[in-house]
Amino acid sequence: MTSKKAKRVGILTAGGDAPGLNSAIRGFGKTAIGEYGMELVGFRDGMRGLATNNTIPLDGSALSGILTIGGTILGTSRDKVHRMSIDGEVRDMIPTIVENYEKNELDALVCLGGGGTAKNANRLAKAGLNVIHLPKTIDNDIVETDDSFGFSTALEIATEAIDRLHSTAHSHHRIILAEIMGHRAGWLALGSGIAGGADIVLLPEIPYTIESIAETVRARQRRGSSFSVVAVAEGARNVEEAAEIAAAEALLRAAKTDEQVSAAKKHKATIEDSHRDSTFRIARELEAATGLESRVSILGYVQRGGTPNAHDRLLGTRLGTKGAELVAHGQFGVMVASRGEGTEAVPLDRVAGKVKYVPLDHPWIEAARRVGTGLGG
């Protein structure tokens, strides 16, 4: 969709924080102001700031010095535009957001975020707003883009953690399980597991059995290795759990009425809740199966915090500057995708509601298997 050239542009960051957000804000802002003479309005705390009209002016001085800073200077939230809790009441805030867009005399809105943000951006585009999406996620699970800023830094952090866990596992003759972020897709666990030399990597895409994991550990024992390091994506599930979740998702897809959809969502949430702390359960079961002490290290939010690495600074800058160009030329309703060393404007309809899973024939999977990494299944 094309439209008139933009002069006054809103910008926000939504979803989980990630290294590189400020790099992208800076890349977009410096290009928009310096090259195209635009005026920027920042919205605090994601879509909530857009709904409550919580703004901050963004000029050259506000953008100065933020390239290397982690997190986001604008703040963030995980609110859904069509189902937002305001004063204890869940409301559709899209009409209010449209009003605030017009009240601020915006010509365009730039949304930096992951899969949930892509869905929100698409809803706002369908409501008539001129929207651009810049892809951010440490999970690398956004479709139609080669890369997303945040992933590379998180990959380095997780890899370093696995590196450090090796020495403790070796010294104490233990199994150490490193729980790594990734509810739906296992890119981060797989990449850091390979780079960190984990002996076993468990992914959401490959349901595991305890016996398969234990046999990998026992094979290492037979070769004289009295320890093992396991990289576990937080969304990894055993065969039985994966079947339960698949059945719940099928039930949700088959739901026709609002009541059926609500019931199916609650059913799925109940199943997923029952699988919390599964990494600790894996540790207990492996200890019983192998006779080796097992310990869990949950990396948690440390994976998404801190200074972005060079790759994410470069990627955020690259996508941000291209976003400013698209806005200047009136191209909206798209995500700015990374494509090789270049970029591509991808319609939001092709992105929203989709997940980039690790393909079972992906070169990373093949490489893991060829170096002897166990995948649990």
C-alpha cells in the first residue's frame, strides 16, 4: 500500500525487550530526521502508550548515545490492541488508538517488536493506519526475515553460559541442564548448543524421550566422559506432552464459536501450565536413569539484557534506516525484513500470526547430528 509522504511519525517498541532495539530506534530516527526532515513522536511502553497517548518527543539529542545501550529507551509492554486491560476492564483499544494517531497528526507509525507486535501492527494497518514493522526477537522465530535484531546477542550470551557450565559439569561429574529461552522455536537453544559444545540439545520441534537422552549420556560414560551438558529450550516437550499440545491446538483450530475458542484456549493453557518446570523434571529423571547427579541452570532474562553485540547494532541500524526510507516513500503495511545483506518489504499479512520453526532438515540440525550431539528424539 502506498500513500502520501510522511512528515510526522510515531514510533514504539513492544513485546519483550531485546538488544538492538535502541540501535534500530537510532537508525530510523537519525535517517528520518537528518535525511527526510521528519518529526518523531515516541510512545512509551508499547501499544499501551499508544492507547493512553503517553508520548515523548524524539529529536537528535534524544537519539544520541543510545546505540550501545541495551533494552529500549521507550519502554515496552505485551499489550494486545484489541484486548487491553484498562482500569481493570478488558477493552478493544483500536478505536482509541486511531483517535490518538489522528490527535497527534501522525502520518505513519513504526512498531518495533516480535511476532505479537506483527499481529498488533497488522490489526492497526487494517484499521487504516500507515504502519511499518521492524522485526525484533531473541528467539529468531519471525517468518519472512533471515534475521531479527536481538538474536545474535542472546546467542552469544547463551553460548558463553554453556561454555562456563562445562567446567562445573566436568569437575563434579554431573549432568548440567541449561534452560534457554524459546517457547515455540528452538533456534536459540540449537545455535548456542552447537556453538557451546552441548552434548544434548532439546528443542520444541523434536519431542524427546528420557531414554534417548539417557542413552546419549550412557554412551558418553562408556567412552570415558563422566559428565554431560544439556541445552534445553524452555518449550521442549517429551513425546506425550507434544501429543497433548498438538491435540489441544487441533481443538482450537476446529473451534467455531467464541465460546468454543475460549474453552479451547483455556484447555491449551491448562496443559501448558502443567508442563512448567519441566527442565527440573528432566534433571530428576536423568539422575535416576544414569546415576549421575543432575543440576539445572536457568539462564532467564540475562539472555535478553545488556549491551547489543556488533551484529545486532548493525542489523538494527540497517533495518531502521530502510524503514525510514519506506516511510518517506509512502510504503506501508509491511515488515522490513533482512534478506542477505539487503532488505525486503514484506506485507504484514504474510508475517502476522506465523512462527518460524526450526526445520527438521535445517543445516544446523544436520551439523548437530554429524558431530554427535544428541537431540533427544
